[in-house]
Amino acid sequence: MGGVILENLSNRKLIGLGVLLGLLLLTFFLVGGLVAPTPSNVSNVLGTICKEKSRTKSAAWYKKTWYTPRGPGKCESANTLDELGPDVHNNQVVFAFMIPLPRDGHNLQMSSWFQHITSVLDINIEYQEGNEIKENAMVSLELKLGGRNKDTEPWTLIAAAEEIRTLDCSIEQSLKTHGQQYNCSVLPLFELGSCHYSFYLLNLRLPTFDYDEITEEHVEGKNTGIGKVVDIWTVFINQNGGFTKVWFSMKTLMFPTVLMVLCWFWRRIMMLERKPNLLEKALLCLGIALTQLNLPIEWFTLWFDFPFMLLLSDIRQGVFYSFLMCFWIIFSGEHMMDQVERSRLVQYWKHLSAVLFGCICLFVFEMCERGVQLTNPFYSIWSTDAGSKLALGFVVLAGIAACTYFIFLCYMIFKVFRNIGAKKNSLPQMSAIRRKYYMGLIYRFKFLMLSTLICAAMTVIFFIISQVSESQWKWGEENSLEYTSAFLCGVYGMWNLYVIALLVLYAPSHKYVSAADEDDSLDEQIEFTQIASESSALASFARKAAAD
Amino acid sequence: MYLNMDKQETMVNIIITVIFYNILTTNAIETWWSLGMNGFEAWRNPQLFILGAQPVCTHLRGLSPGQTKLCQLYQDHMPAVSRGAKLGIHECQYQFRNRRWNCSTVDDDSVFGPITEIASREASFTHSIAAAGVVFSIARACREGELSNCGCSRKLRPKGLDRDYIWGGCGDNAEYGYRFAKGFIDARENEKNHPRHSRELSRMLMNLHNNEAGRRAVYKHTKVACKCHGVSGSCSLKTCWQSLLSFREIGNFLKEKYDGATDVKFNRRGTKLERKNPMYNKPTKEDMIYLDPSPDYCEPNKLTGSRGTIGRSCEKNSDGMEGCNLMCCGRGYNTHKITLTERCHCKFHWCCYVKCRTCKRVVDIHTCK
């Protein structure tokens, strides 16, 4: 065995490969930045104030009626709430939102390329003396979401729910005069994992009483102390079709590429006389994890309504990143160069269980939020006190697990570097072959460390750039480069290239020990071949090194 | 609150006298602001005027020929323009409720009376706030889906609206509001060519500048909100958007600009305006400019159109502009007791329906002599 390809690659070839990967990475960034539009489109929709004529309508009745803000069957509407006059009761007011908004005199349609819709609520509340917002005021929302594909079709109910959200509003003391608005933070409204209808209609009501049709009684007590509502805005965020197209194309391109490299890698290992060692198995798993992430099953969403796709893609990403983390641990462990026998997964149970625990926490959190949203898109775990504590608990646990993991990882890397330092001192005393192999080991480790650090640093840098550019964006300014898209595509491409590079460079080399090593003593060679034929070459070297 | 109503009543009185006055004296310039004054309730129902046999736009007074054309082209926009003008006028009156000039309107198509013919700070403010009102209400109407023409402006996209929309979505409607307001409001200024150094040219340049300042007050002053919607709702993907401030905030902002307005004059060539005092900062596109000093608002004056402050209510112990000292220009004030009947112990809801009791109390009212 001649070690891995990386060691036997000449510097020229390695630099060439580095440049090639760099160029490919740049292509990914540029495709994201120049070809793709921004990842998401935002439409800010003002609620049309619809007036229900009858005052004595129950919640059940409201559920059956749709209020459309425009087009045929338009509801009876008012421009402002003040126009309604004092006779209209709060229960009679329905806010209607229909997307998409018409543009350029043309009725647009939503498309399944939009993938998912996220929505937030922005309630404008005016300061009114005697009607201030109470502390921890809750809004109780009667919500209903419908969809249809043609103007002539009736609305199909997607979800209906009664939700409670806590208002988070503030106003400066000096501004407490009539007509000033509170500064309220936006409230999460719904998250829909698919966008399969052409038109969406949201009806929203802030009832102050429940009307019981049988006893004809009003039960008051909801939506009190929320101030004077002026307007209700809903912000709909959907993925841009252009971005989806670029994303799908990248996935469709990367899936067979990584699969091919993975097959080649495994075939190489199978060609060896020995059984694959742990590191090679870990690399294989990493490749498989990436392949399942790349698998472009999203294409089906264009024809079928798959609301679970959002959840699934989260899980798939989670699987990949957890495998990546596990791989780093195993890689550092296998390069430890001490006398401890490793090469078995059980050796890493502490580290891996931290990863597993973190993943489980995040998975539970995910299921509590996006999982429940499959049945009720309006659900938000953060809206209730107990729910947000639970969610926060899981996130904190996952955070602790992540911290533990990084402490483990840093400690292992530290130990490796310490051992490397110790080995470097004793290198001159070693025979040529052993020196070569130790140097190979050190080189392999340092190479991976460097490339991983570069990838991680680039992820962080681009993340920050995209976040900053996103929040500093202004109207009327057209970005020539879409930073957020560049970030998403670039990072996706980068980890793909990272894994491909690992699979290629850390595959066993077929080159045999070169002629330069012939000078070495015979027993050294014998000794070496014996060791190399063992299943865990690395650990054996480590043991030998300890003996040295 | 009742005090305000009382104030309004006195204001109405003033208005009535001034109308009388106006009919006898001046013929003030008609402006599009009048859209905010007349009963435009019919405008809310677009079918009414589309089906109507008469071309409504030519019957509207106050529109310049260019604006009439725009009105015909964009008939459905006119209710929003009218609402915008109304919003501007109301906000002006709120911001200047405690000033000697209180932005009171007259019942003709000049809206604010001949006072706005003087190229003063006050005229600047009226231009800006009305322009701001139009941007605001057009953007609002667009976002409600009331106007179907609102644009979908985005560069870097394939051709064809549907494909554009699917590819990269649409830009926000505030931009459309800005563009429409620019076209509509500036139309009347751009209609004629004026010679260099002429009074008309300087006024035109001033109006254009102040209109732009008003539009920018809406368009450039926004609040940004963001939503994280990445993996598991994390901030790995964050989307931000801008929303308009409330019109009161825009009014506050413009009031500040009014206080810091720049006095300007022609440059040497007589083609552009430059600041009179080079010590001050150069006015930006968001600042207001004016040409003439404000007239004396203390005494009624036929020539300037000032109505004076006689009969205006004032605060006895205040040192500000609303204080009787300043408001009454040293003429002194009358005090009388009146009994207020007002709503009290109200039980409010978030909208509309309020349960109140009525209370009576006696208050002192001070009015300028």
C-alpha cells in the first residue's frame, strides 16, 4: 500500500487541483450571485377591511364564508377602520388578504416553483388615550387560509385555526400623543411547505366575543387591551422561482457527480487486499450523506403537492452536517499517532453521542415546529409560554451538545498537533520509510485541517456579508450581485467540492513504494509490509512511533 | 379632544369669513390639492366614473392640462390621489395646530388660499406634505391590490410579466407610488417654459424641489423588518423588507425639515437656485427650500392672505408658540368659561365600538383678541 493519493501527488498536480477547485467554487458563487435572483420574494399586503353585515354570526359560520378583497364576489369594504363607524362591532370586521397582488394591469399567479410560503403579521396600533396596550397583551386571531387555481373556482380550505400571539409593542414617552403609532415587532403567522395553488386568500378576524348560536349569548374577554388597531399588514415571503431553478439545476448536476466519485472511491477500496478501515468507512458515509442531500427529489414538487418537503429538506441537511461533524472527529482520532488502539467506532462513542444528542434535540424541536405545521400551518411553538420554553430548552440542549462537540474536537486537534510536534523532533532519527509515512500522516492531517478551516471561514464570512447586505438593502437600489443567493449556492457548492476532494485525495493510492526507498534496510521493509497489511495501518504506526 | 373641536369650530368661522373675503378679493391659483377637499366619496367606487358618460377628469377643477391627461389615463388612481391630498392637508393642520399659521383651508380650489402664492416656508411645507400624501396613499392602494397597474419593476430577469414574476418576484409598491406621484404632481410645474431670472422659474424650481422632498420623506424613510426562515427557522436565511412609516411620523419628519428649510435665490445665470447664505449647508434633495420670508401671520391681510390670529384659542401658561403670548402677538386674550360635555370612562375595543359615559366639566378657554 502506498498511502492515499494525496501523498503521492506531486506539488504541481496538487496546485493544479487546488486551482481547479477554486475556479469551480468561484463558478458556484457567481452562478448564485449573477444568474439567480434573490432567494426570496417579499410581498407586503395591506389587509382589506371587509364588513360582515350581521352581528350575530358564530365562529362556525365565519369558517364557512370567504371574504375576497377584489375581483368577483368582492366583500363590502371600507378604506379605514374609522370609516366603519361606532355601530360596527369588532366581530364584524374581517381582514382579507389575497396574493399575488395584480401588477401592470395583469392578474399574476403563484407557481409551484415558489416552493414554500412564510408569512408574518404586522399590526399597526395607534396610541389612544385610555386605550393603551396592556402589558403582555395577547391577540387572539381567527385565521383561515384558502387556495384556488382559477378565478371561477370556489376557495379550497387549506387551514383554519384560532391562534394566540403575544404583542410586543413599545412607544416613546414623548410620542404618547393621539395618532402616533406604536412600534410593534412582527408576529409569525404561518409557514406553508408547498405552494401548489395559483391564488391564496387569507381571512383574519380579531373577535372580542364568542357568539353562541343556541343560547344567543355573547362571551366577551378576547382581544381586550390591544390598543387601537389601524391597519393590519401581512408579509408573504416565498422562494423565488429563478432561485429554485438554479438550485434544482445545481442539485441535479451535483448528484450524479458525487455519486460517481463515491462509486470510484469505493471501487478503489474494494480493490485493496485488506478490509476498509474506519476512516475509509467514515468517508464513504460522508459521501452517502452528501448524495442523499443532493438527490433532487424536489422536482416532484412541481407536479405534486408535498407540504412535507420543507421538513424533509431540513432533515436531509441535518443528516449531512451531522455526518460531517462525525467525520471530523474520526479523522482527527485516526491521526492521533499515539499508542491507543482506535479504528473502531466504539472508541468515539463520547464524541459521537454529543453529535447524536444534539441532532436528536434539533430533530425534536424541528418536529415540534415544522412537524406540527404540517397539520396546522398557523402553529408556532414560540407563541405560547410553555411552548417557547420547551423550544428554547431543546435549542439550548442542542447548543450545549454543539459546544461539547467543539470542545472535544478542539481538544483532539490540539492533541494531534502536540503529537505532531513530538514526532517532528524524532523524525530525523527514523528510517526513511517510517519518516516518509509519518510525514505523510502529518501532511494528510494538515491538508485537511487547512482546507476545512478555509471552508468554514468562507462559510462564516459569506454568511456575514449576506446578512449585512440583506439588512442594509434599500428601495430603488439594484444589487448587481445577489449576496444571499451567492452565499447559499456558494456554500452548497463548497461543501460538495470539499467532500469530492476528500473522496478523491484520501482514496488509497495504487502507486507502490518508489525506488528511492530501496536503500532502506530489508527488515524495515518487511516490518512495514507486515504492518501495512493489518487492517489499521495508522494505529499500528502510532504504536510503532510510541515504541520509538 | 373637545378643545380641538372647539378650535375647529372657530376655524370654521374663520374659514367662512375668509371665503367671503376671497370671493370679493382674489382669484387664487387652483391646485390639484383640491382633490383632497371636495366630496370625493364617489371616487371610491371606480365603476362609477368609468361607466359614467361624462369624462370626470375635465370637470375637475384644480388640475393642470397635463394632470387632466394623466387623470384620464389613470382614472382608478384618482381616489388614491384624492385621499393622499386629504391626508396631506390633515397632517399639515395637525403639525401646525399650535402655530400662528395653522394650515387652515379655504373653500375654493386653491385649498390653502392665496397664502401659498408667497414662496415662503409654509408654501414649501404644503407642497411637500401633499406630495408625501400621494406617494403614501398610492403605495397603500397598491399594496391593498386596489390598483391593478402598480408596477413590477425588477432588472435582471426574463421577458414577459408572468415569467418575470415567477423568476424574481416583483419590487415593492412604494417605488411605484413614488414614480406615479412624481409624474402627476410635477406635471403642472413642467408644463411651461419660463425665461431665466423670472419669478415663475424660481417658483417652479422651488416647487419641484419641495415636491421631491415630500416624496422622499415617504420613500426614503422606512422601517426595516426581517424574518429568519432558514433550516428549522434559523437565521441561516434571513429576508428583510421595508415598510412605510405611519403618516404621522412622515409629518413629524417633514416638520423638522420645515424648521430647517433653506433660504435660496437664483444663481448668477438665473437658471438654478442656490442658498442665500453660503454659511449654511447645501440643501439636499430631502431638504425644503423657500424664496421669500413668511408674511406676518398676526394680523389679517388681504394682500398676503393671512388670516391673523384673532379668535384663535391659546394656552395661558405656555411659553411655546401655542402660548397666548406668542399666539396673540401681544394683543392679549379673552377668557371665558364653558361647560364641556365629553365622553368619559370609555371601554374601548381595538376598533369601532366604544362604550362611554358622558361627563360634564367646566374649563377656561382663552382666545386671542
